[in-house]
Amino acid sequence: ILGNPATTAGGGAGIYADSSSELTLVDSTVAGNVSTDGDGGGISASGASTVTIRSSTISGNDSFASGGGVVIAQVANGFLTTATIESSTVVGNRCSVGNPANTICGGGVRLVAALGGSLAATLTNNVIAENLDSEPTLVAHDLLLESDPGLTFTTLGFNLIGDNRGAVSDFPS
């Protein structure tokens, strides 16, 4: 899935999965996509019931708002999203294209639960590195875990996280 634009607020230039959908991506490449008015340059899964990314590469995507490579969010009260990212590479993505007001947006992967929604996310055997977060300073937040109580995050090991500032409690320095 290469070189696609998204110009609407939903984002997801490469892939967009919305409420109650299921997304399974296996042995795939999502690269060079640009979301100029929303989340998830590569993949935006907002409200999806299940998201599985396995043995895939997500690289070189840009997002205006959050999740340069991938954003997975559940923000509907009482709803649950289950997300698994396994044996995948998320590198060289950037969030906040032309939006310096966003200061922390998750250049590689952003996982968020808010407004009473729940997200149960598991990472295993991934490389999430060399992603950039927020113009004009371009700091590296490779993995951003929102601190909302609706987020349950589990690492099953063998993950290489380049800049852990967005996930220090789970990947201590």
C-alpha cells in the first residue's frame, strides 16, 4: 500500500479502519502515504474492534496529527479494541506534517484509549525506531502510550523501541 494521500479529518492515508471493523495486515508493506488532515499516515484504526499487524513493514508515512506510522484508538464509551502488533517493522515515519501545535503525537505508533473506551494492545518481536514526532523540533517518539486508564498494554518481549519517551514505564531506560 504505497503513496496514497488522505485529505479528510479521518486520516489513514494507507489504511483506514473505523468503528466496529476488523483489520488484519499480514506480510505487507505500508509506505510513503501522507495524511494531511488527520491521524495515521500509514494506518488509522479508530474504533475498530480488532487490529492485527503481523510480519509487516510500515515506513516513510507522514501524518498531520498523530501516529505517523500507525494510530490505534478506542474513544467510544463502553467499547473495546484488541490490537496486536507482531514481528513487524515501524521505521522512518513522521507525525505532525505542517502542524507545529502538536507537541507529542507518536511518530511511529500511537495507542490511545479515552472517553470511556478501552484498548488492549500487545507487542511482540517488533522494531519501532527512527520515527519523528512533531515539527519543527522533530523529536523521536517511536511509541506513544496514552496514560488513560482504558489502555492495557502488554509486551511479550523481543521488541526494539528506539526512543522510549512515550512508553518509559513499559520500556525503561
